[in-house]
Amino acid sequence: MSVKDSHRLFLRTLMTRPFLPEREVKRVYQQCCEAFDEDYSSDQFQPFLAKVNKIIQPLFLEVKAGVSENEGIKYYALINTTEDEHSKMATDYTPNDIAFFKKAIDLIINSDDGSVSSMDLMNVASDLEKKMLCTYAEKLLKRLVDDKWLTESSGIYYLGGRAMIDIDQYLKREYKDDLSNCMMCDLSAIQSQMCQHCQEKLHKHCAAKYFNGRAQRTCPNPNCGAQWTHEVPIIASTSTDRSSSSSRQAGPSTSQAGPSRSRSRRSR
């Protein structure tokens, strides 16, 4: 297998910036090819990525795509393909940090709307076997948000895009009776709307895209077609670069590589 310098530079870049929006990843791909006068095109991006993944497969690594539920934006992440969630986070977080995060996941998965309040998370911190100070928990939450494991809005926390990609298999294994896939994108649906007739789900951002401009709002399940009773979200004019503004840098260098509101999802 022929490994080019552009592949090596692309990998070095993702090692330092392992979670990026699609547009940013494609920009990195272009810059890596330009750095070594190699041809590139939008049509060649996926074959390039397939070659990179073949290179790193023996190392139990993969560049994998997914969608942030909160934004509806496609991301790429360099992930560890082992199913042990501890090995994915152990280099940056303590065992107690990971225990806190897993409790947060449990509250999010089992809530009605795929979220958990900061108040509930402070309660989690004090209920851990090894109790966590609230001041430490607040700093930990900020780190989890900065690292894209969680997203936050007005004191309400959701699973971040990195979690949806990196620990997707863990979520499916641990919550197989609580998780189902979106009818449109076939990815795990946590922040979603559910058809009251067939119980199938749509991500909120997928519902916004699907029903945009449609006079009749019926379930997209071809075996259902019942009236869609949910309020359909409005498509936001959000650029894929919104969450990458802080990571936007000069190209890769060739010289170096609110109130408590958790409710039970099961009670629907």
C-alpha cells in the first residue's frame, strides 16, 4: 500500500485536532495535498480518507463521521475503535471523572428530551462513590464541553458530537433497550421526536430538514404515514464553521507532524 506524505501530514494534524467539522476536515485535506503538490478534489476526499483509515486500522484507530444532534452539523473524529470507553478517555480524565460522565450519560439517555440540568449534575457529583466537590464538577463540565463530549446551553447539557461518534457503540450496548435510530439518517437518536403511531424517531434537525417546505406533515415511515403531531423545529442558518472558529488556524505545518428537569424517557 502506497502511503503518501499527504496522508502522514493529515494524520499528524488530526492527532492534534481529533474532532473537527466536515468543512474544516476537507480544508485540512486540501492543505495537506497542496503542501506536497499532490492532486486533490472533492471527489477524491472519501478515497483519501479510506486510505488513511486503512493505514491506521492496525493501531485500532479510525477517522469516523457523525452528526452533532444539537447542531445538525457533520463532524469527523479520530477515534479509538476499542469498545472500552475508559481507554478512550483515560489519557485526559481520571476514573472518577469518567464515572461522573457515565452518570451524566445515564441521565441524558433516560430523559424525555435528551438533556440534563446543571443542578442534576451537581447532585451526581455529590452522589459518586468518591464524592466530587461542586467546584471541581463545574470545572470538569467545562472541560467536557470544551472537548466536545458534552454541549451546553443555558445550564442544560446534552451529549456532544464527539460522544455521538466516539462512544456510539458503548451507548448502543449499554442502552440497547432505550436507543433507536433516526428514520432519516439512521444514526442514534437521543434529541429526537417520536411518531405517536409507529414509535419511530426523527432527530430534531432531521425533522426540520424533512418537513421544510412540505404542506402535509406526516410520518416519513412508509409503513405509517400518520400525522406528525410535534412542533417542527426551524432550520437555523448555521455555518459548519460556527463551532470551528476557535480551531481555525493557519494550515498544517510540514515541519511537524437552569432548573432541574430530568424526566424518564421510559415513562413515555
